[in-house]
Amino acid sequence: MSIIWKYLDKRSAAVEALKDHSSMKFIISQTGDEIKNTYDKMSGVGSPRFDGMPHSNNPQAGEERILKGIEEIDVLKERYRQAAEYMEWFKPAWEELTEDEQYVLETFYDDEDYQSGAVYDICDRYHIERTSAYKKKNRALAKLAVLLFGK
């Protein structure tokens, strides 16, 4: 066991993992379309413009477009790989939480600018006061941290 694990703030790491959850889901759902669009952009043939204006004659323009597309696809595939790896690690822990715990954590951490409003949403849903809502959030976060990183 590495010494760094002894000093890792598991609670903060769980919060950061929770904040990344929605963006990772988005990456996984949209990467296929982005790769397809990039392939389409790089396989198109440019047509000459007859507008009377001088244009630069770059004989390698087609090759440069293809290389740029290949580089962009490589970046998209690496981003997808990292998102899939993240979901493989995060999803089992997330599914161990109850629906109430998932709701509380999603409501509280989805929008950092709306945290005070999120507390009121939690209070309204469960008919509890603010201190109880914070305690509910803290218990759910502690459980998620244990599920992700162990004790």
C-alpha cells in the first residue's frame, strides 16, 4: 500500500468523482456521433470557389485536413476510454446507493452555484429541516466515499 493513500482525502475525492459523473455519461453517449462527424469532415472534397478573389493554393490542404481529423479522432477515442474507465469504477458504487441517497447527492452536487437551493429542494422532498438535509447529504457522501475508496 502506497503512503499517498494514507493522506488521501477520500471525502473530497468522492465529491470530485460525483461532479464528474454527468460529464462522463455525456462523453460516453456523444463520442460516437462526434467521431462520425469528424470522419465526415475529413472525407469531404473541397470545391473551387469562382468568386474572382485570389485564394492560396495549398497542394497539401487535403492531406492536412485528413491529418487534423485523425488527430481529433485520437483525442476523442482517448477521452472515451478514460470516461469508460471512470464509469467502470464509479457505477458499481453508485448503484449500491439507495434512490434517496442518489437523489440527495445529485441534487446537492449537480450545480455548485445552486447548493443552497438544493438544500431547500431536499428539505421539501423529505419534509425535513436544513440541518437534517445536510446530515442526510453527509451520510450519503460518506457511504459513497467508502464504496469508492474503501475504509
